[in-house]
Amino acid sequence: MDDDDMDYLEQDGSDEDYGFEYSDDDAGDDAAGADIENKYYTAKSYKEDDPEKALKAFRSIVESESEKGDWGFKALKQSTKLLFLTLRRPQEALNTYTELLTYTKSAVTRNYSEKSINSILDYVGDGEKKGRKAAGKPNHVDVEVLEKFYEVTRASLRDTKNDRLSVKTNLKLAKLWLDRHEYGRLTKIIRDLHNSVSEGTNGDPSDQSRGTLLLEVYALEIQMYNEMRNYKKLKEIYNATLEVRSAIPHPRIMGVIRECGGKMWMGEKQWARASTDFFESFRNYDESGSPQRIQVLKYLVLANMLMGSEINPFDSQETKPYKSDPQITAMTDLVGAYQRREVHEAERILRENRATIMDDLFIRSYIGDLLRSLRTQYLIDLIKPYTRLELSFLARELNVEKDEVEELLIGLILEGKVEGRIDQVGQRLELDSHSSLEKRRYIALQKWTDALNGVHAAVVGKSAGSSSDPRFMGMPMMQDFEAR
């Protein structure tokens, strides 16, 4: 028994009347009903071995009903799925689905019809994508056909005035366009959803359902702008999500928003803010059971290393259970190498774990920043004992070209982290360690002299206030000594 039958039995069983007395006519109806039911399950048994035969059997059930009924509805539902994925005839699937929608007005309960519509639309979106991947064939469904599935659904829902399901349908369609990168169509649906938010609550900003729906719409927008690299609009929507107060969103929605926020901060090289958002995203994904939590945990580790944090991200209670996850092990090793300033070990880890680290385009785009930070720290530790070093020596130690070493040293000198100069002719770094020591001594002596002058000025000022005779200005201490 599949999910379709379970849904049907749940809604059908709720109306049982155990005190009902059967008449002869009722017995005849029961026999006819049992016959149709047998035909339905017989048709289902043909689905795998002979789908065309199953399709004809389902059609005979629809035509055998004098009035639209439950079994005709179920037969059309099975036919739609069979035509769409197994037989790969989406236009015919659309025709049977359109016929099925006419049954929702009176033939089946509202609850069961809603479940069925949701099921088919999920099948059209997710099922088509999975089937295409499994078959290894090019896309067999035109965008226009997919759009018509949703158009006929929304038209039917307008007739039945089912606003709640209409909004859910628009959300499904928006997600489908996002997955297929149909940004023009997605923008139109998002505009319709914003109108639904305003109309459904009369614009009341304190309405909780409005806030929850608004965050779902924002989550779609923020993903779209993230994929389009429109960071100005991304930041605008991100800030708008923080202003929504009355809402109880699904944790997955907040996971999406925080993940995109973290990526936005990474683009601005605000590593600390990115780390905070990635942690919140991971926590929400973890709560919702989303597999995306593993990928976001990698982003969190990356942000922590880029901000130079000495705190191991796997020390927290939330992340610790994933420390030994096969997808995370490489990142934990990378953190260890980074904290020990072992640049060669970090490079080896990156080379040997391309599938889990470097194959992610987002992570790969920041590996250059990460290695630069690590090489910089390694370089600072390397040059400490010396006063003069050859650039070629430093290049060999870092396993990079001399030009890159020179660039790193120039940056350190400009930032004041290294005091010295680069001899372009001799191709070496000359450190000002001794002159730096003398400079520090001079500054200390100058501060000491300034402090003594300050004390002297204070004493002179106090004594001057006790005598109005200018001849004795500056000599109060001497008078005191003579009096004594």
C-alpha cells in the first residue's frame, strides 16, 4: 500500500458509522464499489511490468463511474504520476492532472484533495529532477509544461477559494524556478507572494502568520540574489529579515537566511560576522535535520580560520558530535594544521581532500585568503631570529615563488608587523631589530623626561601662587630651605 492509499484510508475512515444498517440497494452499491476497488489494485499491479496496460486499466475505472468519485480520483492521480515519470509524457500527464482537479470540488474531501495536489506538485518538481538524473537523459519537460501544472492548479484553487493552498502552491513554484535558475519567472512569483502577504493580513505587521510567510519569501529572495551575485539587494533583504519580529519560522528557513548572510559577510571579508551567521545557520539546519548542516559547518570552520581565531570550532556542544564525520574530518585536520602554523601540512590536506574541500566552489574561492593568512603567520615566526634573509631562502621554506614572498613581506612591513626593508638589488630582507630596540629606548627615555618636566611644572606653579612678588617667582623651595 502506497502513500496515496494511506491518505485515502485516513480521511475515509474518519466518517465511519458503526450503527448503519445495510439495505439490499446498499449491498448492491457495496458490490459495485468492491468491483471498482479490485480493478484499481489490479491496475496498480501492472505499473512496473506493463505501464501501458496499467494506464488503460486506470482509464477504464474513470470511465466506469457514472458520477465522479473517490476511485476515479485515485486512478487519475496514479495515471498522472505514471505518465509524467515512468512513460515520460508530461503533456498527457498535464491533461490527466487537469481532469483530476475537477474532482476536488465535490468528489473528494478538501483535506484529501490538498494532500494529493501537494503530492503531485512535489512529484513534478523533485520527482522529475530525480528521474532525469537516474535516467541520465536530458531534460524531457519543457519549462512551459511545468508552469502549466501550476497555472491550472492556481486556477482551480481560485475557483474553490482555497487561499492557503494557493500560497503554498506559489511557494513550491518559486522553489522550482530557483532550482532551475529561472530568475525572471521567480521574480514574478515572489512579487505575487508579497501581495499575498499584504492582502492576507491587511498589512498588519504584528500578524504572526504574516511574519512567518514573509520570512519564507525572504528566504527565496535571498537565495536568488546570492546566486545572481547581487550583493546590494542581498544585504537589503538580509537586513529586512532581521526586522521581522512576529514569526515562528521553520528552522530550515532561518538556516537558509543565515547561510546566505554568512556568505554575504565573507564577500566583505568580515570574518567574525560570517562566523556568527554560519554558526546560527548550522544550528538551525541541525534542528531541522537538514543535510546542509554539514556543508555550513565547513563554512563555519573556514570563517573561523580566516578571522585568526584560536578557538577550535568543534569545542562547542552543538558541533562536537560532527567532529568525526567523514565529510568533516578533513576540515578538523586543516584546523589543527592552521593552529600549529604548519603551512605545508595544510597544503597537503587540501591536495588530498579535493572532493570534500576544494570541490565546493564557495570554499575554493577563499582558499587563497586562507593560505595567505597561514603563510603570513608562518613567515613572521620564521624571520624572528634573523637580521638578514635571502628571499630565495624564504621562497623555498614557503614553497612559493620569490614574487609571492616579496608581496607578503611588503604587506607585513606596511602593516607594521615587520620592521625592516627589502633590498631589491641583493634580493634579501634586512630587519631593523637593533635600530628598533634603540628606538624603543629613546621613546621610553622621552616619556620619562616628559614625566619629570610635568612634575617640575606642577611644583613651580603651586609655589608661584603663594607669592605676588615677581622677584621670588620660581624660588619658593629655596625660601623654605632657608627658613628652616
